[in-house]
Amino acid sequence: MSDLDFSTTQVAIALASALAGACYVALILVPAVRCYGRLWEKVGAGFLTLFIMASLVGAGAALGLAVVWTYDQYA
């Protein structure tokens, strides 16, 4: 056994994280930054997109927690 043995769950989480990061950059960050001309406006827009990402992650985590919390009632 080598030190780099990953479980299926770890691989799935890594791939999902990479996909989510790529989608964040391509669909949220790049369009927001391209709308502005000055450097400080671009930096500000990039910083504000972090709030969008945090709200999407929070909504996903809340939905996942709700599913896990109520799973035994409906399974």
C-alpha cells in the first residue's frame, strides 16, 4: 500500500470541488470582472463574487443537511 491511496468518496469530493471551482471562475468571476475597466473596480467585483459563492455553498450545505436530518423519517 502506498501513501496515495484514495477512497472513492475522496475522489468524488475532489472532482466535485474542482468542477465547482471551475464553474465559479468561468460563470461568475470572469463575467463580473470583464464588466469593469479600472483595476480597483475589477478587484471589487471579484471580491463581491465571493459572497455569491458563499451563499451558493451555504444554500447547498443547508439543503444537504436538511436531507440528512430528515432522511430516517422518509426512508
